[in-house]
Amino acid sequence: MSGFALGAKARAAGYRLRAFDTIGSTNNEALEAARAGDPGGLWFAALQQTNGRGRRGRPWASPYGNLAASLLIIPDAAPETLGTIGFVAGVALNTALSQSVPGAGVQLGLDAAAIADGQGRFALKWPNDVLADGAKLAGILLEAQALPDGRRAIVIGIGVNVVAAPAGTPYPATSLAELGATVTAQDVFAALSEAWVAMFALWRDGHGTADVLARWRSCAAGLGAPVAVQRDGEVIRGIFESIDDDGRLIVRDGNNARIAITAGDVHFGATASARS
């Protein structure tokens, strides 16, 4: 029916899969599994979501043929490191997309100079988006469920615009189809399940966070560029300097002060300069 399958390395690592053509929300299914006592290592994948959501409860449009996937894990990690799982997922997704789309620089419609300058890769936008040619291609949502034994189950929701991007968004959005790629949601999922195994092993229940963050920085969008961050009703402007060892966005403002940001909506370049 849905045609989804785990990659060989994911199967060998003991991951399981529940696949659907259409579902309300893969994250909801994963949270229900956590509450029912599932031990984790369980993927949910669908070609369509009818009740998907993004950050801060925003709706996530997912027409038939796009990828909606969620992974339930129960890591043996210190609570303060759990937030960095989003970076693990970001690097894994970036890797999967790059592997799924041959000649990614050409697919993004960039000229030869831009490709030579390293702009042909998909880019990671803090904290949890993947961009293609500056437009949003994919998003990641982390949710947690407290367990009776004191641990926390983590659900990593991933949505990829494979066949179509939503219209009328406040930011540019694109899809793999619009970029000229002929891959399917099933192709992307198989690559994602493989890339996740490698990145999760690198993370090592939080002990390898520095290695994961280094990988994330190497794929980051907007480093060194003007940035505006909307946070709690205020707008912080400056230069996107880096992310620190805790995964916080570091902005250097006009007074040369370094500001560490834990959460917010990020806008780069001309958009950052124009926003009020």
C-alpha cells in the first residue's frame, strides 16, 4: 500500500516501522505508542497527514505524496541533553536529502559560481528547518512524553515537501518536485532511516553532542549573515555568529554583544533587515 520500507542498516539496528497511506498525525501515533509502553525505536511514516502540526501548534500542510514521519525513541541520556536531539535529526535529514537528490547543486538551480562556493547543499536553518535555495523544504518537531519510570520518550516529527509546498506561507517554501527532483517520499524515508542510525550513534546518548553540533554548523544556513529573531514579542537583530555547545543561537548585536537565544523565529538577510 504505502510502499515505505526501512533501510538495511535501520533494520539491522532493530528499528521498526508502521506505515500508512493517510493518517491524522504521525506524532500523535508515536505519542500514543509511548503511552502504551512501546520500548522505542519505532518509526511511523505516511504519504499524507490530515491533522499535522508544526512548532508552537501551527498547522503543517501535508498533501498526498509528501513525507510525514515520526520516530519514537527512549534515550538513556541526561535530561539537559535531550533538546539536542533536534540537531541529530537535522543533520540526519540533511544527509538523507543530499543522498536522495543526485547533483543537489544543479537541482537547486544555482549557477556554477554558487555551486563552487559550496552553496549547492541543502542548508539547516536554526532550530529545525531544512532549506533549499533559501526556501523551506522540511521541518522537524520534537515532542516529549513522561514515562512512569522517570524517563522521557521523545518523538521526532519530520515533514518533507516532496511533491508540493504549501501556498500562502509567510516565508518562501519549496518542494523536491519544484526543484526538479524525481524522488519519492519512500526514497527519502529509506535514506532518512539509514542516516538517523549513523547520527544517533554519533550522538551517543548526549556524549557526542559536540560532534553532532559540529556537523550541524557545517551545513548551517545564514552563518555570518544579518539575522532577526522574534522572541517573546521582541525582535533581536544582529549577525548570526554560530550556535554554542548547548545548541543556542548566538547573535552579535550592533553593540558587539553576544546574545544566546534558546527559542524564536529566525529570519535571514534582506528579510531580517526589513522586519520590524
